[in-house]
Amino acid sequence: MPLNINWQQILLHLLNLVILAVGLYLILYKPVKKFMQKREDGYKEREEKTKAALDEAESKKEEYTSRLALIDEESARKREEADREMAKVREEKLAEAGAQAQVILESARERANKEHERIISGVSEDIKAIAEEMAEKAAMTSSVSDAYDKFLDAAEQGSGSAHSGSRKKVTSMSKNTGKGARKK
């Protein structure tokens, strides 16, 4: 044996090494590799579930966003429709109020014209009565100054009745009173 090499010892050590490697492979490497593969598969499964959930959430977000846009659009359309309807009702109410105001105004004008005509006719009747009475008095009296005084007195009494709205008869001079005497 040159160099003190014992081939038998080397082969036995190699055999022990192979047995140890096979034993370690079966006892340690295979179960650890199986555990690692199982763990990796679990992570991949979770990642796939997370991606699916994320995709689903994204699609729901897009769906809700589109729904929200449709709802906003519908809301704006209904608001515009309500505004148009309100403007229409407002215009109708304003037209109705204008018509009522016109009717009220016409009736007030008509009443004012009637009242004006009544006052004018009452005053003209009072003036006629005063004029007739003055003519009568002027014919009965001999002096012009007495007739003028009587006319002024009668006019004062007549104008007071025209302003108060009630008619007063102007007092006439009786035939038995003396010249220039007035009855009040």
C-alpha cells in the first residue's frame, strides 16, 4: 500500500456519506421542500384571491361610479324640469294676478266714474235750484243789491251741500217777509 491509502476505508466512508445524504434527503430535504412548496402554494392562492377581490372591487367601483354619474345626470335633469315647471307656474300665477289686478282696476275706474257723474249731476241740480231760486228772488225783490246778497248767501249754502255729498235745499224767501228780509 503505497502512501498508506486504504481503499477499503475510503469506500466505507463513501458508503456512509451516501447513506447519510440519502437519509438526510428523505428525513430533512423532502419534508422541508414539501412544506416550502405548500407554503408557496398558499401564498400564491392568497395572492390570486386578493387579485380577484381587487378586480371585483375595481369593477364595482366603476359600476358605482357610472351609477352615480347616471343618478347625478337624472337629478340635474329633474331639477331643470322642476325649475321649468316652477317658472311656468310662476308665469301663470303672474298672468292670473295681472288679470285680477286689471279687473279690480277697471271696476275701481268704473266706480270712480259713476261717483264722479253722481257728484257732477248733484252739483248741477244744486246749481239749477240755486239759479231758479235766485231768479225767483230777483224777480220778487226790487233792489239789485238785495238780490246779489241773497244770491251769495244761497251760493254759500249750496256749495256747503255739494262738498258734504248731501243735498240741502236753499231756503227761499217767503212772499210775506218784508223787503230785504231773509229766512235762514
